[in-house]
Amino acid sequence: MKEKSQSRQVFYGTREVAQILGIPEWRVKNFTEGAAYRLLPSYRIGSGKGSRRLYVWSDIFRMGIAERLVNFGFTPDSVGLAIREIPDSILSPYRDLLEAHGRQMRDQLKSTETPLLVQLGRTKLSGIWRVMTASEGHREWIRTVTNGGAAGDRQSAREQIFILNIANVCDSIFEALYRYSPTAG
């Protein structure tokens, strides 16, 4: 396991993650134990019955995004693929803000840089997931809604696009974490 950064690390158990995200504990367990989701906790203490899963902020952000995708009707396999496309660098600004307790810096991204999770394809099952900026997402949206793309465009077979604004989801999780944190004031 990689060594975590030198900053103060905060750990949460399954029950706490469920409370923060407003989901049942079984859903948190399903995200971490389900073979399709593969959202493993950052730390696991012990093995077998009585072992304990410990989650860090990035785990909670990933599970919150996964929950949104499940609510939109995506299958566990599709959700797992989508979540694995999100690099830690997308989630680290939220971790940094939580560590600094700097809520006032929350909306510092330019709108064209907003990270989006985008699925392009014919169906929810056959789509390809990508993370892109809002400006890139806008270009893909235009290609999709203008008759499936320009003539001769190899992506013209695309018939649908799904876009999830990662920043909006993370903002709501950030607020829930901030309210939950015993050090929040």
C-alpha cells in the first residue's frame, strides 16, 4: 500500500460513511465487497469476521459518486468502470480544502475546467467512460446532439451521452463531511 501524504489523515468506519452519504450501511458494504464495484477501503484492520474497514475522504467521494450513478440506473459493472476512470488528482482539491477547513475557497475552479464524468455510447451498458473538462464535455455534447456527429466522424455511431458533474457531487459530499467532522466549527 502506498504511503499516504504527510497531512493529517482522518478515518471513518462503515457506519460513519453511511451517515455522511445518507445511504444504508449495506450499500457501503456492497460498494466495497461487490466484485463489480471494487471500491476497496483505503485500510483494512484484521481479516475475516471482526475485521474493520477504514475509509478516507477520497473513498467517501468515490462512493458518493457511485451512489449517484446507481441512482441514475447504471449497473454495478458500469459504475465500477466509471469510478476507476476518476484519478485521485480530481478528488485531491476537496481533501486539501477539508484539511485546511477553507470552505471559502470551494468555488475556485473556472467553469470550463469543471471535471465531468462522461459516458459516450449507444446504451448504458456499452458506453465508454471518460473524465473530461466542461469545455471538452461541451464539444462531445455538441457532436452527440447534432445527428450523432459530423459525417465521416468515427464517433458518429454514438447515440447518447451521459454527463455527471463531478464537482457538484463532490461539493455536496464536501459539505456533508464538513458538517460531520468533529473539528468543523
